Amino acid sequence: MTRAQLLKLLLSVVILVITLIVVETQIGWYSLLTSWQGFSGPILALLVLMSLASNVLRAVRIKISFELPLQRFAQMFYLSTNHNLLNNLLPMRTGEVAFPVLIKRYFGIGLVDSSSHLLLYRLLDLVALLSIAGVLALWQYSGLAAMGLALITVVGLLLFDQGKQLVVWLLGRFNNARLAKLAQAFTALPTRGGHFGAIVLSTYAVWITKMIAFLGVVLQLSDLTLAQAVTSVAVADLSSILPIHGVAGSGTFEAAFVLAGKFYAIDTASLLKIAVQLHLFLLLMSFVAFLLGWLTAKVSARWCRTQVVAD
């Protein structure tokens, strides 16, 4: 580990410690955790299912994107939940490295090809998050503005292939073997037609289920309006792209949620309490999904061995 990496890791730990102290002094961890007792059991169960469904849909996107066989879906689900958990736990998006490594291990897909698909996912994730949050927030004030944003998003997605072609052309201007290989990987990316449309639809399905789960938690535990909740949730989720944040996203997730809520002049302590509760839900669901993915992969592997023996 280099000195710079060590300093970033130490800074992440410091941010975590500061976050724990601030939450204790401003809210109190006991008060925060006991506030879940008033949460409706059936609604919480539904939100948990929606959160887990978003993880299943991530695996569906992998299957569609790489055109993998359905009988290996259990491994795709495990890969997806493993990658998601590491992304949520490790600082500075270092968990992204897990995706090309795991998909090469399980499916033999090259690092460059898998990384180009991951980049496509992240671009589509950004478009989906911003468009869904934007439409929901704008709808409270102007249905026409919300429909306008939806139309702009559709046009942008239709121009996705042209944008890719431009990037490929720019990479081709350099006489570099690595960039040439990257350009080749980008060229093979599905960015038009039914294949691309299926990837886009699966991405939106991922984010719709995830937003329903997150907004359900926020609206159940607070008096925020839908527009206020959508804004805070979207900005908090975007905080994961920051170069530095605390361990498991601590500190920056809460800060982003609070700053977005302050736009509506909401009390800081109230916003902080909701932000921490949502963050705990996010992390807990990441662990639950990972365990479910691991168990599914184990059961699938055992069943396959049993079938081989039987034959």
C-alpha cells in the first residue's frame, strides 16, 4: 500500500469515527435505533423485498448484457451482491475492482471487456437515478416540466450509440495498443437496438425498486414530502462517487443527505437522523443480499453436482 493510499484509508477511518461521535452527540444511537420500533412491520417487509429485488435485477442486467446462460443465474446473483457489498463497504469506489475480477473468475470474460460493460452500467445508473429523481421531484410542481425531463432523457438514450462512436473515434486517434484494445471493447458494447433497450429497461427496473425501498424508509420515518425525500435520497446516493468518504460511505452519505434537505430549510438534526437510518438500512440490505446470493450459489452448485452424479 502506497503512502497516499494509506493516508486515504486513515482519513476514511477518521471520518467514520467523527460520524459516530456526531450522531451520538446530536441524536443518540439508542434513540435512533429504538425509533425503528414504530415502523410498520408489513411495510418494512415490503421495502426489504423491494431492496432485494433491485439486487436480483442487477443480476438480470448482467445476464442480458453479456448474454449469459440462464442456468448460471445463481452465480450472476452472487457476483452482483458480492460486488454491491464491496462497493458499499470499501472507500473511494475501490469495490468496483471486484466486478471484472469476479466475472473473469466465474465466466472467463476478459478484464477490458467486463470493465467496459461496467462503465456502461455506471453511465446508465447515473442517467436513471437523475431522471427518476428529477421526474418525481418536478412532478410535485409542474407535470409539464417532469414530462420534458423524461423526453430529454429518452432523446439522450437514443443518442447513446453516437456518443460511443465518438469516444471510439477519439481513442483511435492515438497510436497506443492499450487504447486500441479499449476502443475495440467499446465498439462491441451493445448501445443500440433491442439488446441496448433491454439493458436500459433492466437498469431502470433496478433504480425504481431501489428508490421505492429508500423513499419508503424515509417517508415512514420522517415528515418529509416526496420531493424533499427524493432530492435528499438522490444526492446521498450520488455521494458515493466522491473521491474520499468514510468507511462504508459514512459521513459523506449523511452530509449529502443533510445538505440536500437544507435546500428546503429543514432542521439539521432531523435530517441527520433520517440519513443515518437510511444508511443503516442500505448497509443491512447489502449484507442480507450478499448472504442470500452466497446461499443461492451454494445450493445451485450442490444441485448441479447431484444432477451430474444422477446422470
